[in-house]
Amino acid sequence: MKLESLYVTVCLCLVSLGGKTEIRPQKGTEKTDIPAGSMVLTLERTVDMARKNSPSAVAARHTFRSAYWNYRSFRANYLPSLILSSNPDLTRTINKITLPDGSEKYVSQNMLTLDGALTVQQNIPFTGGSFYVESALQRMRLFDSATTSFRTFPIVVGYNQSLFGYNSLKWDRKIEPLRFRQAKKSYIEALELVSAEAVDRFFALVQAQSNYEMACFNYANADTLYRFARGRYEIGTITENELLQLEINKLTESTNKMDALIEMDDCRQALSTFLGLSKEIFLTVKSEMEVPCFKIDPRKAFELFNQNSPDMESLKIRLFQSRSEVAQARSNAGLKADLYLECGLSQTGGSFQQAYRRPLDQQQVRLGVSLPVLDWGRGKGKIKVAESREELVKIQVEQDRNNLEMNIRKLVLQFNLQSERVAIALKTDSTARRRNEVARKLYLLGKSSILDLNAAVSEKDTASRNFLNALHTYWRLYYMLRSMTLYDFKQDQEITENYEQLEN
């Protein structure tokens, strides 16, 4: 018994001294052996880099630019346009013409016609019509007779109007501003979702680093316990079965160490690719142990969601589009009438100057009417389909709104409790580490079994992973709430972006 007590005392001293040099998991802190060309990332720095360089952030910027130019095109429809048009025509053929006495004759024509028109056009959004002012000139050269003539239209004023047709300008004026406002909000939302994705990749590497450090720590302890157990087995204080169990533990931890190294390298490469960094840079990540402790008012979050969320804009757009489809179906099924009014001045002459002398006035009014008398209910059917679709969209929009509101309330509740979960997980992790040290010493003193030791190691590893998962969940919930409300609750201010830099 004296020999065994002396041996155990020596073992405890060696374990205690060795514990000072063992690798201890530090929740994702950087390793002690960091190669040259390395980079240590915090969560904040990772998020900033992801918002600038990640493929998702680049795609979000291009998506916003497309929406911006679509909106510019929409605005251009309501501004005056200046159009220069020309249709030169070279003809050499035989045509049938009507003579002054009413008879017809085939005549060879060999001529060149040149024309040009300058038109100012303005769409009228309230009526859907188009107002224009035009000035035109035509020159005709007959090669057979070597004569030239001109026809001019110094000024022509006209108006086109569909009396009962679908007014796309009116509906676009309601929908397109909402669509552009949604694009602005969607861009901010996309960046916040990029931040949430950066959190996922960051903590994946944090967890992988922690797993590797725990594997190294567990392997060092398993190797030490196995060597001590061999000595105790030689003096007959433990059974062979217990020695074999410790050897299995050592081999298992060796395999876990190799697997953890592979997992850590995969996560490192995935994070480097996501951040647009060179694969030559050796990344390590460092996670803070504490999180900001603040609560979010559910009512405030709900109001911000209804005010800022791009999803709410999308619901409004769906409602307007369904109403637009009903209006279009009704206009296509009923009476159609197109009104064309034009008045101006015109003149002809053998020279350019003569074509502008004493121009004659001209007027033209044209009205086209179309009324379906018998269509076997086809028009009515399209109206009913559009109205049914509108009712369905209303129901779906209301259901989607309720689901989104429930989701925001659920996320706020989870976030408000998550900081406490992080504190509990940290305390559990610290207690599990202490229990693991105690269990190891008790085992060396012969006061506990190998099963108790294995359970302590498993609880230590589980507590460490649970703590990192709690940290991960906290920051993911934080950025998800930011994406849904477009509000920074930590700084207590709305999230804004410089859109002018993105428009070019």
C-alpha cells in the first residue's frame, strides 16, 4: 500500500505539472503556433469584410443597380422625349397609278425619297394618352424626269388616346415606386443576411478550432493516463480490462484529433473563399466570451418591421398587381375606342424655300371603335378569373403578413432570452472543466471508475460546444432581427446605406 500511495502521489504531481503545458480549448482563440502570413479575425471584422467582399454582397449591389436603372426607365416614361426619325427610300419599279381622268396606268418609277422628322412626345399618365409636336420634311427626286420636289410639315400637333383601354402608365405609377423602395430595403436586408451568413461561417471555424484544441487536450490526457495506468497495471492495482479501456480511449482521441484537424482546415478554406481572401493566408478566429446584454421591446420591433421590412413592400406590390390585372381584364373585355387627333401646317414646292412659303393648314380626326357582340363569355370569364385571383392574393397576403408578424415576435422573444442562455452555458462550461479535473484526480487516486472519468470528459466537451452554439445563436438572432427591421438595436438607430455610390 505504501508503494501504491507513493506511485499515485508521483502521478498526481506529474499530471499537475503537465497540466500547465497542455493545450486547453479557449473557445476559438488563435493557436499558439500561427504560421507566417496569418490573419486573426474577430466577429466584427469578419462581418465587415463579408459585407464588402463576399459574393452575396457583390450580387446584392448588382441587384440594386438593376432595380435602380429599371426605376430610371420608368421615370423616363413620364418625361418629354425628343425623337429624330428618318426613312430613306430608293425605288426602281413599275407601279399602277390613277390618272386625273380616273383611268389607271402602269408607270415605271425610278426615284429617291429622303425624309426626316423631329418629334417631341409627352405621355399623359392620368389618361394614358400621348401628346406630340412634330416638324417634318420630305424630298423626292425623280431620276427619269430629273425633277425634285419637297413636302414640308412645319408644325404638327397631335394626340392619341385609348378611351376605354388599360392605362398602364397609371398602374405603373402606383407599383414602380413601391418596387424601387422595396429594392432599397432589400439591399440593406441582403447585407444583413450576408452578416448572418458570415456569423455562421465564423462560428463554424470557431467550433472547428475548439474541437481541435479539445482533441489535442483530450489526447494528451488520455496518453498520460494510459502511461500511468501501465505502471499501475504492472504493480497490480488495476485490471487488464481497465488498461485496455484507457488504451482504446487514447486511440480514439488520436483519431478525433486527426478528424478535427481536417474539419478545421475545411472551415478555414470555406471562410477564406467567402471573404474573398487568398488561400495562402492562414486564418484563425477569436471569439469574445461575453455578449452585449440588452433587451428588445417587442412592440418597437413589430412597428419597425411593418415600417422598414421589404417583405411588407412586397405584399403591397402583390395587391396592386392583382388589381391591375382585374382592370386590364375589364378593359379588354368591353368597348374599345381609339381616338386620334392631329392638326398642323403643310406645303409642297419644287425647292426647299418654296416648300415653306404660305403653308396650308390641315386637320385629321380618326376614331376607331371595337365592341365584342358575341364572344361566348370569353371576356367575362377572364374578368372572373382575374377577380378570383385578386381575392386569392388578398387571402395569401394576409396569411403571409400574419406569419411574418409571428416570426418577428418569436425571434424577439428568443433573442431576449439568449443572453441568459449564453451566461448559463459559460457557467456550465466552467463547471464541467472543473469536474473533469476532479474526476481525473479521483481516478488516479483510485476513488472513481473509468466510466466516471469518460463521462466527465464527455460532459466537458459537450459543455464547450454548447457554449459556442449559444454564442452562435445569439449573434445569428441579432443579425436576423436587423435584417427584418433594418434597425441596429445595439446602437439604437436605423440602418442606412449610401445609395448614390451604388447607382453608378
